[in-house]
Amino acid sequence: MSAFPTAMALAARLARRGWLRGALALGLLAVAVIAIGSALAGSADRDTLQRGMAELLVIGGIVVAVGLGSTALNRDSDSGHHGLLVAAGLHRPRLVAEVLLARTGLLVGVLAAWGLAGQLASLALGLGPDGPLALHTLAMMETQALVLLAAAAASSVVGPGASAVVGVAVFTFAQAIVNLKAAADEDLLGTAGRAVGATYALLPRTVTSPMIADLQARDQAGIAAPQIDINGNVATLAASGAGTVAWVILWCGLLGVMAVGGMRRRTL
């Protein structure tokens, strides 16, 4: 039997939601459109494929992450479903862990499906397996998990709308601090660089893959990672190292703890 039976049941229940299936299908359709655009670009352009996939994973990923996170703990608590689970003997911390595990698993599943479709598109275009795209997909899974868990932590105390705003705000800030750190590393911010460095060291950040760093440096990343222009000077992103990967995982854990704290005081 599964060590997380409630998570499995919740994931199966959520997987039947029309909006989630629609998001998955639209993402797969978008991959097909991206592949066609890459073929039409001439000689099966890899940059076009990677740029399109990067845009899908950031925009589509945020939609799915916020959709799953913003309703994680409020709707089922208000409807009484979580109350029934607690009355049946499931302690609140374990309930939160199972809910977050189910929703994070679904997010990873959707992004993995899109990433696999991107790999199939690369093969169909004669470009072969795309290792940088695979690594970027993994990086986006971690970044979007941060967004989901931020929205989920907020959902333990506020409604879906406000929780969605929190999730989007966390992504926006995390990406902004990475951009500012890139500018500070190239001495483009003057004395403000120290404050940026301190903020970068303490707060959550996005994970930058080597693929997106390369595309951004060549101004080929589109809206997924536009170039950073500071008074006419362009700063380039650096690929994240193991420290950033571990830091984002730590922040995901902290957000999970915040969600537990919010649920302890919530009426079920």
C-alpha cells in the first residue's frame, strides 16, 4: 500500500477536474504549434523550439501551479471535506502534507508531459534528444513547485483569489531578485548591489537552467527571460548551481510549514 494513501486519492480526484485536463491538453497543443513554428523557421530551428517551450513552461506552469495551489486548503476546508478527514483520524499536519504532495505531484506530472512532448517534437524535427531542454524542464518543476506552495500556504488563511495573487507575486519577486543579482554581479547597480545580495541570500529565487541562461544571453529567450537592460547596459543571467537548487527546496519546505501553521488555526 502507498505510504500516502490520502495523497493518492486526492490526486486521482483532482486529475478528473476539467480545468486541469484542459490545461494539460492546451499545453500539448501549444507544443505542436511550437514544433510547427520551429519547422517553418527553416532547418528545424532549435532556438525557436527551446524558446517556445521555455515560454510554455513559465506561463503555463504558473497557471497550473497557481490553480492547484490557490485552492489547496481553503475550498475543501470550507466544504467540510478536510473536517471529515480529520474526524476520521488524520492529523492536520499529515493532512496538509498529503494535500501538498498530491497537488505538487500533479504539477510535476503536467510539466513532465509537456517536457516529454517537447522531446518528441525535437526528435520529429530531426534535432535529436534535447538535453538542455530536459534540464530546463526539471528547473521549472522546482520553480513552479515554489509558486504552488506559496499559493497553498496562503490558501490556509485566505480565499482562492488572494492566494493566487500571492503565488504570482512570489514568482515575480523571485525572478526579479535573480535578475537584479545578475545586474549586481556585473556592477550595474552601484551601492544598491549590497542590498540586492543580502536579499538574494535570504529570500526565495527562481532556478535558472543553462538553456535559459544561454538563450537570454543571446536575446533568444522571448518573454521567458528577456534581456536585463540597466541604463543601456545588458546583464546576463548565470545558470543556477547546487546551492540555489538546495535553497529553493528549503524554501518549499518552509512554505509547507507555513501551510501547516495556517491550518492549525483554521476552522474545518
